[in-house]
Amino acid sequence: SWTSSSAGAGANADRRLFVRSLAWETTTDTLKAVFEQYGPIMEAAVVTDRETGKSKGYGFVTFQTPQAAAAAVMQPDKFIDGRLTSCNYASERAKGGATPNVGMAAMGGMAAMGGMMGSPALQQQLHELQQQQVALQTRLVQQQQQQLQQQQQQLQRQQQGQMGPQ
């Protein structure tokens, strides 16, 4: 079975994406809106807990064309609801819930476009590099936010100084 409830997922293997690290408040509508820029969508779904109805922090997007899915995977990291998320091609689960080794296509990003590299050591190295990239991007965004806050505070002080005591 696929890591989604959608029937006939095998026919959609080159159009179906897995999106991880979603914010708990991200809705299916938000997910769809973010990915529509890459092409028409057949289905989008944020996966929720059956009992609580709360998001599990991941979802799926199925495009109408393989080209739209490929375009979305070319830019795997996206900010959605304030969180850095990542997408890659969805993989079929073996019976019992384990995901079979599907090579680099399941790793996301540049690896999906670079062909199949069979070495688990190379896959692990790529995964670690992708994690480092996400951490660096997150740190960069935090630094930019701090700089903006400092600039806003400086402008506020300048405005207060121009107005003088009243």
C-alpha cells in the first residue's frame, strides 16, 4: 500500500509527492495552494490522526502531470506556515509498513534528478548534507529576522528622536 489512502497510487508514482515537516496548523487547502504554482493538482491531503483529527505533520500532493511534480521536486524545500518543509517523490510501502529501498528518488531534492546511486553510504551522506542544508537555511532566516527587528527598532528610535519630548 502507499503511504496515503489514495487508491490507484501506483499509476501516479511519477506525479505523487510526499511532504514532510508540515506545521500542525497546515491545512489541505494551504498545502494545495503552495503546490499549485507548479501545475494542476489532482489531490492534496494533510494526513491526520484518526482519533484526534490533528495533523501528523506530513501530507501528499498528486499532480496531473509528471512535469509539474518534477518542477516541485526541483525546489524541495518550501516555507509553509512558518516552517521549512521538504518534499520528494512518495514511495510505496511494503506489507508491514516498511518502505522498500527505492534508491535516491526517495531522498528528494537534487538526488531525485541525479539518477540512482545504490550505495547506502552515499545515500546516508546525501541525507546528512540535506539536513545540514536545512539547518543552515533555518539559521539564515533567523539571522535575517533578527536584522529586520534591529532595523525596525533603530527606525523607531529615530522617529522618537525626531518628534522630541512633548
